[in-house]
Amino acid sequence: MTPFLRILGIETSCDETAASVVVRHADGRGEIISDVVLSQLEEHSAYGGVVPEIAARAHVEALDTLIEEALTGAGVALADIDAIAATSGPGLIGGLIVGLMTGKAIAMASGKPLYAINHLEGHALTARLTDGLAFPYLMLLVSGGHTQLILVRGVGQYERWGTTIDDALGEAFDKTAKLLGLPYPGGPAVEKAAAHGNADRFALPRPMVGEARLDFSFSGLKTAVRQAATAIAPLSEQDIADICASFQKAVSRTLKDRIGRGLQRFLEEFPLVDGGPSLVVAGGVAANQEIRRTLQDLCDKHRFRFIAPPLQLCTDNAAMIAWAGLERMALGMEPDSFDTQPRSRWPLDAQAQTLIGFGKRGAKA
């Protein structure tokens, strides 16, 4: 049985600076001892999106203090830590450099092993930290940079079944909000406005619904929102609410079709899974309650277990990075070299066809 392990995690891939101490007990159970996240929302809100240079500078200014807070909050010293795990990609290269270089420096100075973690793998394995989920399972990753349906076979074993061919879903939410004059970040603003809107007022498209392939597309939906808004300008508050509600409904119906087909494929390929089949949702867009309800209904229909980790673990955080390091360490996987470089593009499934949203250079991260 694997002995008790404790790791310090560092996350700086976008606009959250985070540090966390996570433990893996001898029975394989994970426990978050401390989890510190500093949001840069105020620094970027005036620009309507994340500014890479501002994000990197903010990481430099805050990271050392957050690491100290994480260690103090866990009641441990650096000498009590077994390894360091730092996000190495994908993400904004400036932020990745800050986090990975800090992780390297701490590991080298303390003589601890270093695990350079794929940010997406952190999301993929979070349900094992929170719910002890067994392999295999499906994960829907929906964020500002990613919309992917991934089969999680094991640690380091990922199969991309579907991805966006244009905009990520979070990006579509943000651009819709900006078009309608709503504040950044767009996802929560659109959801809040939609709560008071008529979702049937505008017949917006459901991209790729009915297609056998499991990919996503949201560019056409975004264009339809612009056309609907332009046709009735100037917009009243009720107009904006109705457009948001109609947009959110179109997104939910699209996901219902896309993910529903994915669940059916999973059942065909894995008819017998210990504990039953499971769908995990991760990423910032997973906070949207309409999307969660849609996914829960789908899972109920297909008799899947639906797992949505706590909201603070759906968005960027260091606990998931620490846990991914622990998973690798527990399996006896070799730590990473201090020559490891940050990667702005880093797909989980290196064998999948290169598409927008896939994660290779030239594609949207």
C-alpha cells in the first residue's frame, strides 16, 4: 500500500494565482489541507478579458506570499513536503514561466522531486480527489479556452472524443456578454440576465446537433446572437435578458445532444464498469446552473453518475495540480527534469487530430 504522501501544488496558467497542500493517505484517499487562490478579476475587468502581461506580473508579485500562506495554513514546513507539483501548460506562457520556475527553484533548493503537471490533467483527475472515482469515466471540460469531451482511462491515459472546432464555450459566453454590454466575466453575467428572460423569444441555432461526430461548434451561435441583437437595437434590459436566456437554452440543447451521444458511446464501449458509468464536468463554465441541470438530466436518463466537483475546484486551482502530482507519485512515475519547459499548448491526447481547441501550437488553448 502506498505510504502517506504530501505535495505542494502551484497553479499560474491564467489569471488565478494559487497554492495548495494536498495529502494522499495510505488507502488512496485524498485530502486538501490548504487551498489558497488569489483572483486577478479586478485587474482584468476593465479590459474585458485577461491581459497576459498583467497576469504574469501579478503572479510574480503574489506567488511567494501565497505559497507561504498555503504551508502555514496546512501547518507544515517545506521540510514536511514530499514533492512539488507546478502547472507546466497549457496556458499563458508568461504565467506558466512564473509558476514552473518557482516550483523548480523550491524543488532544487529543498531537494524535493518536481512534477510538471498538465493543467487539463488536473481537471481530469479532480473527481478522484473529491469522490474517489474509479477509472474509466467521461469528462466534459468547459472553460474559456477549452470545450472537450475526454475519456479518462487512467493517469496519463486520455482519449479525446470531441472538441470545439472554433470557439470554446466559455469564450462564447464572454463574447455574448461583451456584445450585449454586460460586465466581464461574461458567463456569470449572462446567467444572471437569463434568469429574468424568455428563452423562447429567439430561435437561435443548435450547432452540430444530430451529427454523429462528438465535436462542438459555437461560432455560429455567437453570430446569431449578434444578428438578433442588431435587428432589435437599441436593446432594453428585457431584450438583453431574453437574448441571454435564448442563448443559454441553445447551449443547453446543444450539449444535451453532443453529450448524450457521448454517453451512449461510453455504454457501448464499457458496458461493465465498477460502480457504474460516470460523467464528470470541470472548468469555469461548469458553474452554470442551467448547464448542470441539463447534464444531471442526461445522466439520470442514461443511468450515469453525475459528478460536479465543488465550484472552487472546477475553476483554476492548485489543489488539482497537487493531486495530479500525487497520482503520479503514488504510481511510481518518474519526476520531471529541471530542464522541463513550460508549454502554451499541451494536449492531453497527443494522438488526436489537430483541431481548434485541441491544445497544439496554432490552436486555441
